[in-house]
Amino acid sequence: MKKILIKKNGLRKILTLFISIIFIFNLTGCDGKKKEENNEVTKGEITIAVWNKEMFGSDVKDPIIGNTMVDFQNDTGVEVSYDIIYANTYNEYLSKLNAKLYSDNGPTLIYFPNRASSKRYIEAGVALDVTNKIDNLEKVYDIFNDDKVHFIAVGMYYPSIVLNKGILDRLDIEPPDGDWDKKDFLSIREKWLNVKERHFNFMEYLNTIVFPYNELDIIDKEEKVIKLNNDTVKNFIINARDEIFSGNYKLLHDSEFYHKAFFYRTSDEAAVDFRDMEKYIDENLVIYDTQNVLKVQQSARANENRIVLPNIYDRGVYTYGFIVNKKGKNRAEGLEFVNRLLSNKNQIRIYEDQIYWFYPVNSEVGGEIEKIDKRNGLDKKYITMRNKVLNKIKKEEDIRYSFEDLKTTKIKSSIKKEFFKIIFSEEEYTDEKLERKLKQLENEYSLLLTE
């Protein structure tokens, strides 16, 4: 098997890029003129509020937003620029953004790396109801448009699991197709684990803890309570601990190292864990790679040892996009700019770009994409896989389009960290001790949920 080559100074960039795809996709480059924090009003000007840490770097061009900025200004004479809000933390960014929203001539558009982040602003009445105000919204998949549209999705992402074909060949396992399910994956994984002990790393942390954890129903939104002290949660914790310490895995580091590596993905520990995964890549069943199954990157398609499949644990479809600020300047021009982002021309730009991670949300461009695929000789297995997922999105079938608020997301993340400590505890929890701990966490987080 060919080893993945990583440039000496490229490790942190890859790690940062991975995080930006599971949680926040970074807005990249700006062909338009960047504006620092100010409330200066210019006639015919559109500004897009964005956190500076969501700007990946001016050396990489955003193939849709940046190009549309230039085209829009050339065609209409209206300047489009980023209103970059500099802040060290996301909370600091939100505080500065909120201050701008008091102005009657605030930013025209607000960029959001995912739909969930926009929820608080929609509920607070900041976002303009754009229903019937943007012509190209009619072309967008129905799943992304509520009865009243406030968040405008521009690109979408469906997560993957990337299998090592070399491992499947050695185990004499026929590679699964896009219709595989959890039962198929667990069967393959069990055969793999039975061969010899494996190194525990971030991908195995996802398989043993994160994916099963994400399937737990721990938040009752109607009753506004957290449900942790039950057999389902207890069995999850016990099973995860038993698997990790079963002898199937070789633990190269202590629990403190893994905590830092898994929860702080730009840490030195995460970099070491990444190098470990690369060092033992021939033995990994699941390859450390982030792919959008709707748009598998050329580098992954060219690698015969990588099998990209839909993530059977995370059946969520994710988007990035904008809201139009009710008090923003030049809202009519802002609506037209977003309308252009959703045009066939600009949506096809998303697909044609070889670096961009997202796939068009415009459902009308499928025919043109098929022509592009034919010209490029795209393998039919990827086209078939994509069409199956797109069909589910179109029918809103077995697909989750998350709209969880940031509080819920934060609570789930915090509980996951608490579970990690229990699972990796040097002292094994008795049934009584585990029950007391779960009751304590249940009470603490139920209070936090109701605040």
C-alpha cells in the first residue's frame, strides 16, 4: 500500500481542515475587498459579517463567494466585501457581532458555517424572512427550506467513512457498496479486530465512543431534562470500556494524552496521534480522511486502497450559508447577491472546483454535473453512491438536517467529555458508583438545559 505523504509543515493545516469540516467549514480567501470592524456606510455596498477565525487564508480562493463578489460588482457596480470581526473566542465574536446588529446600517449578510449556529439569531428576530424574496430558492432541495425561510443554504456536505481496501483484501471481505449499514460495518470491524491487537487512535475513538454516543437519546427537549441514568446509557459506557480494554487495542499513551488528542484537535497530542495513525496506516481499517460522499475528492478517487462510503452512524446533511440582517444596509442588493450564489452558474462552480468540499444545494444542476462527470470519466460507483444519497435528501428519507441550538450542542459535547473520563478511569466503576455519577450529571445538565 502506498503511504500518504505529508509535507513537513502541513500537519497542523490538515488537522485544522478536518475540524472545520465536522464542526465549522472555514470561509476561504476573498477576492472582494476585506473590511475590518467599522460601521461605515457606503451607498450600494454589501458587507458580509464573518469571524476572522473562519477565514482560512487569502492564498486559497473561495470558488463561489469570492468569484461572485467580483462578478456582482462588475455587473451591478455594487461593492461586496467581508466585514471581518476579529475575536479570540467564538463568544467574543458573538458579542462583537451583536453590537453591530444594533445599528440600522449593520452588515447586510451574516455568514454561518452551519445552520444550527444561525438559530439564536432567527429566534431573536434578527434574520429577514426571505420567503418569496429570492427566486433561486425554488431550485433548492426542499429539505433546506422551511415554511418560512430565514437561513439560506448555499452548499451541502454528507459525511463519509473511508475503509482501507488493503485490509478487506487481506481478510477476504468483499467491499461493501453505498447501501451498507451498521450491521455490515460492525461485522467487518469484528473480523478485523480478531486478527491481532490494533493501535488505539482517533478513528477508533470515533468507532468505540463517538458514533455510539451520538445515537443515544439523552435530551428530552419537550420535558427539558437530560436522561442519563438508564440502562441504555450504562450499557454504552460499560461496552465502550470493555472494548477499549479488552486486549484488542494497544494503548500507546495514557488517558490524559488521549483526552487532549481527541478533544483539542490542534494540540501537540493530536499531532502525535495523527502521526501514529499514518505510521500504522497499513493496519487501520478506517482511514483518517474526511470526504463529502456527494463530492469525493480526486485524490481519494485516485487511491485504489480507499473505499469512500456514506457514514452509517452520522446520517446528517450539513450546510453553510447566510441570513439577511433585518437592519442591514442595502438589503435588496444583499438578496440579489445571495440569489446569484444559488444560480445554476455559481452552484456548478462549487462542483467543478477541485479543492472546495461542498456540493450544490441547487437541485437543477444535476444534468450539467452528469456531463462534467462524463467528461472527467468519473467512476460509476461514485455517481451511483451520490445519486442514492441525493435521492434520500430529495425525499427527506432517513436523513437528518440538524437544527440543534448551540446550547444543546455544547451540552452534548460536555457530557461526552464526562463519559470519556468514566470510560478511561483507572478505577473501574461499580454499578452503584456509576449510577450515582449518572444521577449527578443528569441533575447538573438538566439545570443547564433550563437556564
